[in-house]
Amino acid sequence: MSKFVNSVFLVSGTAIGSGLISLPISAAKLGMKWAVAITLLAFLVAYKTSCLTVELMKNRGRPLSIVELSSEISGGIAKSISMSSLYALSLALLCAYFAGTSSILGSFFELSSMLSALVCIAVFWVLFLSRAQVFNKLNSGMMFVLLTLIVCVICTIPVNNNGFNATPMNCDFATIMPFLPIIFTSFGVQNVCPYVAQNMGLDDMKAIKKVFLIGTLIPAIVYVSWIYAVLARVYVFDNALYIRILEGNIDVGELVGSLCNSAHFKFEAVILKLLSLFAILTSAAGTGVGLITSLKETVLGKSKTLILFVVIGIPTALTLLIPNAFIRILSFGGMIATTFVIFMPVFLNTKMRKLSISDVLCFIFGMLVVWAELFM
């Protein structure tokens, strides 16, 4: 039972992180009905694609990453595509984490964009030179605290929402599409498939699939509750900011700052500030350490300085050059993730069996995510 519970929290803890901060901003124009429907759809896709990846491991007889599965089942070209998309996604997520951390630090301490970026460089430098095991333990503890805070925020939703409109009348295709890459990125759990398979044992596929069902359902429930709680709270306590959210003219630092200002107690504001930072930093630590480990196996591996420049220098430059980089880069990351989260597992499974209806629906969802990022 402990293996099962630990695996569930590993899956849900991997999903719930920095995406939590971006979802209220990106979902505001949709209204709750559409937000719930699309979140449910993203949950089903995340669950199905995780099961597809685990089924591939079962076929090969041992836990393998999607890059290793691509190499063994389809060959060098598939391996190169999976590896390239994985590197690109990791770097894109680091850029988003850097931008989000910089924005929050700037808002909390009233720093200029340049100064907050410099502080971020120092923080990320320390993170990436530390042991990954420390952050694995920290992430597990933060998962429990983060869920506790979310419950607290939900419980403090104003009883009188003063006309908070949860179902905008002008929601159309052009409004819905930009939300797809963000919510898809927020369900990114496929990278833990090998760990879950190793922990649970590939002989018990029913238990593994149950782990991913519950592990992805928890974030779905959390996301829907969090979106409503945050938007309702901002609508009541900071209506001017709510209007700016609808106009798309806000960054994550301002949103977190507004939530802190609406806190009833000082300790609540302090906890919210710390958790908003750690929700990003713990995700950044795992992504950064994983990317550094992978890059050491490439031509860059001979130079530690060059690797650190890639994982810190590029995010710094993009944060300074791109306005509201956190949301934009998370959206871009969602498009990249479709390659090894949806397209590659579906393609590899065609080597063993015919496509099912659910496979086709996942593929269509992935195409919509790509279309939304490229053309919306």
C-alpha cells in the first residue's frame, strides 16, 4: 500500500507545480464551464498517454524512458526526435520557471527586471549545483503543504462574489484554443512513468494504471477548484486586476501579489509568497538537474561552464526580452511536449497493435495543442 500511495503522490506532485500559478490567468476568459470541460479532457489525455507509455514498457519487459523506447522499437530517427523534443521541452520549462521566479521576486521586493533577473541567476546557480536528492525530498513535503494552502484559499472564497461571472457569454473557439497548451503542460507526468513502473513492478499493470488514474485525477480536481477560488477572490478584492487578467495584461508576480494583499492574516500572505516561489523552484530544480545530467552525455559534457550557460544564460535572455514570458513559454512547452507525450507513444504502439478510438482522440488533442500554439 505504501508503494501505491507514494506512487500516486509522485504522479500528482509532478503535475502540480508552476502550472498552478498560470492557470487562473489563462482560464479567466473561458468561464468555469469551459475550464472544467477542457481540464477533464486534458486529464483523460494525460491518463491515456501514461498508460500507453507503460504498455510499451510492458512489451519490452522493463522500465524505459520514452527516448529508450523510441530507440528500441523504432530505431535511431525516432530516438533523435524524442531526445530533441525532450531537450527542447526541458529548456523551455526552465525559461518559464526563470521568468516566473523573476516576476514574483520583482513583485515581492519591488525589484527592477534586471535586478530580479540577477537574483534569479544566483538562486538557479545554487539550485543546479546542489544534490537532486535534496529537492526530491523537498518536493514531497511541498506537495502536502501546497495542497493544504489550496484548501485554505478555497475555504476563504468570499461568500458574496458580487456578481462574479463564471460563464462569460463571448467564449468562442479563439478564446478556448490558447488554454489548451497551458492545461496540457500542467498535466506533464509522463517523465515519471519509468519510476512508477519500477516502483510498482510491471507485473501489476492494473495497479500501475490505477496509480496514474488517481495521480492525474488529483491535479484535475485541484486545478478546477484553484481556478475558481483565485478568480473569485481577485474579482472581489481587486476588480481592476481581474479586468486586466481578462485583457491578458498581467504577469504572475502581480497575481500572486494581489492574492497576498487579500489575505486575512499576515502569516497567510507570507506562506503564499513562499509557496508560490517554491512551487516554481522545486519544479525548476528537478528539470534543471535532469537536463544537466543529459547534457553531460553530449558534446557539451566536457565543459561545466558551457552547460550552466545553456541552462541559465538562455532563460535569462528570454526573460528579459519576452514580455509575460512565463505564460508564453509554458504554452510553447505544451506544443513541444506533444511529440513525446502523445505522438511518439501513439506511433510506437502502432508497431504492436491497431489504433484504438482513444489513441485517435489523443492524437487529435495533440494536433489541436500544436495548432493553438502556432496559429492562435
